[in-house]
Amino acid sequence: NQYSCISSVSNNVTVNPLPIPLITVDEPSSSNPQNAICLNDMIGFTGSCNNNCEDFYWNSSTTSQTTYDPGSLGLGNHVFNLDVVDANNCMNNTSTTVTVYPLPDVDFTYQLPIGQPNILQGVEVQFTADSALNYIDYNWDFGDCENILSNDMEVVLLTFDCVGTQDVSLQITDDN
């Protein structure tokens, strides 16, 4: 004031630590550790924090669950946010990104010996997977009676040791 009088006040304040949120990705079996999944795979999340968090808000929803299931995702990158609120009403957030890759295209052909119109018991048949640069594994299944003569994964040469209808299948794994 005009007479140079001074007054002061002092109070204690409590400074609380911010909660540190953590998102754990519940990986499906086909996923890799970089939060990547294949199309049609399901993925879930579990939230936690270092303080006694009371509320967990996923992607700005009003749920307070520690787990979150986003359902089936489309191709591309998907960002998931988690806001946590602890017992002191302190809030913090984190996020994680999940990448959804397309399924690889899979098909195969077979080639019979020249002049041979059908697959015959004991006759060599060559099965060839349609190739792609990013295939890393070929899992062939020729039924119960095959005799594989050579296998370089993409091309298999074999004979069938029995007669009848055989279910031939090919499962491809790509580099995603």
C-alpha cells in the first residue's frame, strides 16, 4: 500500500505424481511383437498404471474398464489412446498403434508329365505355388498318401502312393 506495509501468507501444497499409463497388447498367435496383425485377427488391450488408477478411458469412451476390445479392424494403422485417472484425480495418457496387414494371396497349379491327362498313382506330379516376393513359408498338405521327391517350398515334386480323391492345400506366410 502507500505506506509500504507488507503482508504475506504461506500454505503447504501437495504435489502428486502423474500416473504413468501402460498399454499391453494381447497379441493373437499370428501377430508379431510390433503390434501388427493380419486382417480378420482379433486384438485386445489391457491398461495399467503405476499409481492406484481408478478410471481407464479408451479412445475417449466413458468406460472405466482396464481391458478394451476394439473388434475387427480394417487394413492400415489404428491408434488406440488410453487416459488414466488415479485416486488423486490426476490424469495422464498414452497411445499405441496397431498395423493390420492384408492376407497374402494363395493359389497353386500342378503339372502332369507330357501326354498324361490325369494324376495317376506312382506318377510324378509337380505342384507350384503362385509366387510372390514376400512369401517366407509354404506349408503344403497333400493328404495321407504322398511321397515327396523334392521340395523347395514353392515347387514340390511328388507321387501319390494310393488312389482316390486327395485334398491338397497350401498355406502361405508372408513377411508381415
